[in-house]
Amino acid sequence: MKKFIALFFAGILIASSCFAAEVEVKAEFDDASDFTKRANSEWYTRLDFKDNSERENASRGLIEGNNALEIRDSKGSVVWNAAKYNYMQYVKSQEIPDTVNPSLWRNTVNNSYAGLFKVCDGIYQVRGFDMANMTFIKTDSGWIIFDVMMCTETAEAAIDLMTKHFGELDIKAILYSHSHVDHYGGIEGVINKDDAADANLPLSEQLKSGKVVIIAPEGFLEHAVSENIYAGIAMKRRAEYQYGVRLKAGNKGAMSIGIGLGQATGTVGLLAPTYVVKSNEKIIIDGLEVEIQLTPGTEAPAEMNAYFPKYNALWLAENCTGTLHNIYTLRGAEVRDSAAWSKYIVEALQLFGDKTDVVFQSHNWPHWGNDNVKTYMANTAAIYKFIYDQTLFYINKGYTSTEIAELIKLPDELDKIWYTRQYYGTLIHNSKAVYQKYMGWYDANPVNLNLLTPEKSAKKLIEYLGDVDEVLKKARRDYDNGEYQWVAQITKEIIFADPSNKAARELCAKALEQLAYQSESGTWRNAYLTASLELREGTVHTGRYGSNIANMMQDMTMSMILDYVAIRNDDFAAQNADVKINLVITDTDESFFVERRHGVILVFNDETRDNADLSVTCTKMQFIALLADQSPEVKLEGNITALRKLFAFCENFTPDFNVIEP
């Protein structure tokens, strides 16, 4: 029984252990076409490349840099490599390769500065050691840390650099700005679970306890788990496209993603908050006043800004980031509320704008000077409000999502601003996100109510088109004319009808390369190039799967763990395998009646029933140990085969499904 359960939950280890590491890539990408060269050269007339203000901000306050930064895990594998981008700082604008959009090149240069930076007296950041920053704020006798990066290894490196300059850090509190993994995943590189304060104590007692208080906005844990566990496998696979984890860095490979150089591939952990902020409030941490502003539904479902009156400094989390952000992220997530996003930036301006000398955030670099701060915040609020308003404007004129994405254009002045350029989010996919939020997937055309699958549609389309060789001949002609989007679309249909068609795969790959080279968005570039790569080399396993899911489970609730069991259950296959189990968790004083009814797993909290097939009594850690193939002494009463029956129809998901082919 123990072995069976362990085999089932081995699949969970894949869901949230280590992120994908770079793997060997054999394919070589093409050069830029003449059309791509001309398209990229036009950016020099569109934007002011003589304006170096963002580059100055990116390098300002550097205490110690590391141009050769490479971070490895305990096995010697590279989990973060900023050194591979260092050469870009020394390339002059007129020497930027034709295979990179000049605007994206500039953003990559700005993101390539790695080291310890001074924001102002008392506030310091380690940047360029991960996708996100780690921020240190001085209290009376110690430090607050805002966000802890994505991985244990990168967080440890950041702590080491800070300690080198300021001595051993007496950490009073850690604040998670929001519920995305690149802001909490490195927690075990900063503190151990035993270092954390007791969440059962009032905040005042936690602050006096000598332990580290972990503070997060309301809803943090629920959203962290739902995004990274419940849909974790699918998001992980799609993130390989968004972050280009299979790509080499370079002129024909990965560039920055607007909020950093890419995704760290180390060990991810999770410690639950010991104090949850449920409304705007002021907190005194070791003599330092922190004014917290909740911003739910903005860049994350649970997020918060913070103002530090002592330093006239405003932390903007990921609500302002020095790039246009995602209202919808390509890896998949809940659609964000661009109207709320804009509203909360305006609210922050009203609350703190006149008394702020510097704004700093969880990605990219600060902005200094009160006038600059207010302009920066107002322009960022304006661009999210514009996308919201203009999309709804076109919705009410009857346009569909795809049509709106083609119509929408930024006002001239907003289009020229470097810190809201489309490096991460884009107008195209963000406007589609607003459409999705208000109108859903259906465009009101009944033809689209029940479309054939892409594979079935492709086969019928090719049947109607006739001679595939003739189609490819026309597609090559369109490729030579620079019609790369159409070439990618039509060859994709041939591939979905016949994945073995090498000519179609190669032509689609070539078209995607040119689209990548022209992209200002780093994530679009990564997606295009990853698809091109997989058309040539196929889908491969890219992950390094470890066992740290057990660490994350420690801070998941039992309800969350049981929810994930239900997600993995094949309801249709299990429709004739009903089972009833009582589960009693002694140390958390919880009880559950778990029933599979007509294939569907239902969990009834706070009750057990006499008609259960089996009763299981254990602690939460014993339950986790049981799932991790250890041997806890748990109490079983009844038919012990009921557990086997419950788990018999649960799938082990793997993040290697096809994306660019059926």
C-alpha cells in the first residue's frame, strides 16, 4: 500500500520541485532576412535612443557588481547565469545585431547589471541574481527583507553578498509582496522553518519573540498553491516557451524578458505567512514604520505596496516595473484586472506621491526624484487604463478579440516612454486579456461554438487545399515576401495534419525565427524561438525534478493537498469506483470525510462518517511522509485497500506534452 501511494505521489514531485534547466541545443537558427533587417532598423526612428535615463537608473548606486556572475546548486549545475549577457554592455547602438529588436536589446543591457545597489540610505537591493530582486530595509537594530527571489541558491548568493558588506544580518521580518513564485520560492535560502515566528500568536507577540515574522497580503497562500501546484504542470511546460529555458543566450537566442534576464532553475521552497494583512494598515517592525497598501487583483490576485516614511521611499511590488506588464501571462494564469491595476497605482499616488523621493520594486531598478516618481506612476497607471478603456470601447462597437488586437494603438506620447515599452506584456495579448475578462472565449459567432480540434481542422483544410507541395510552394513565395505570420499559420496547419512533413516543419521554423528577431517582447521572442527549436528537435524533457515538494507541502493546508488529489483523479474513468474514507489529522485537529461519488472526489471538512470504508488517523507530517514513500506509523481501521481504490485513477502529469504539433 505504501509503495502504491508513493508511486502516485511521485508525480507531484514534478509539479513544483525545480524549474527547467537549460539542455543541450543542437539546432542553429537562421540569419535575419532583409525584411527583418529593415523592420528592426525602423525602431531607431520610432524611439529616442539618445535617452539613456533608464540605463542610468539601472546602474545607479552600484556598491559591488559581478560581471561574471554564475550561481550553481549543490551538484554543480548552473541555476543562474548573468555572465552570458555581460558582453552586451559594450556593444554600441549602431552595432546591435539584426537578429535582435534594438529596443529589446537595450532592455537586456539594462537588466544585465548584477550586484548590490544602494537605493537610498537604509535601503539596498541585490539585482541581477535572479528574475526578481531581493530588497533589504534597515530597521533600528536589524533588517526587513522584501521578497526572497525564486530559488534557494540565488537567495543564498544574495544574502552572502549583502553580508559581505553589512555583516551578519539580523532579520526581523520578511515580506512577500505577492503570490508569484519568483518572490517567495527562495525563502529557504534566507531562513529555516524553525526561524519563523508562530503564526498562532498576535503580530505584536510575533515581533517580540525574536523569531522572523513572515508578512503577506490576504489570499497569498491560496493563490500561490493554486497557480504553482493545481495548474503547475501545464504552467511549467508553457513557461518553457515564455522564458526560453531551452534557448542559449545570445544574438540568435534568448534576450531579457522585460522583468529580468530569465528564469532561475534552482530549488523552490515555500513557508506560509505568519501574519496576513487583510486591510491597509501601519506596522512597526523593530522601530521602523511600514504603511501597507493592499492591491488585490492587480499584477497578482494577492499583492501589496508598502511605504517607508523614514526613507520617503515607496515599494511598488510588481504594480510598476519599468516595462509594460502582463494582464494575461503567456504561461497561463488568472486574467488580471487592468482597471484595478490602474486604480491602485492612482491610489498610491494619492496616499504617498507627494512625500516620496524614490520608488523601488521587485523587478528592474528604482526611479528617483519626486517629480520623476509621480510621472512614472501616472504614466504607468495611464497605460493600463488605456488598454482597459480602449478594449471595451472596441468591444462595444462589435469587434472581436483578434480584431481589437490589430486596431489598438497607444497614444503617441505613451508609446515613446521607455519604462512602459512592451518587453514583457504587449498591447496585443493584453487587449485580448481584457476581452477575455469581460466577454470570455466566445466571439458570438455560432460557427465557433463547437470548433473541431486543431488536428481535425487541419486535416480537413489540407484535404480542401489539395496538393500540399503546391501549398508549400506558395508559402515559400510568401516567406520570400516577408509574410512570416501567414507562413507560420499555414505551415502550422500542414504540421497538425501531418507532423512528419519535414518541409512544412522547417518552413514554419524559419518563419517563427524572423518573427522572433523582430519582437520587442522578450517573451514573444522566446516563444517563437522555442517553437522553432522544437519543430527541428522535437519535444524533450527539460526539467530537473527534485523532491522539495515535501517542503512545500508542509505549508499547504490539508484541504489544499486533498484538492490536488482530486485534480489528479480521472473522474470519467473512475465513475464506477466509489469509495469512502475518514481522515483524521491529529496535530491540526482536522477531520475530513473523503468520498468518490460517480467518479468525482468530494471532500467534506470537519466531519467523519460511520459508513466509511476506511478511517486513517495521523499527523499532517505523517500524512506527507506517507505520500513521500516513508514509513510513518499511521492508524488504519477498516478496509485498507480503500486507499488503493481512491488513488487507482489518479494520473501522474508530466510537463512534456506537445505545443507546436499535435
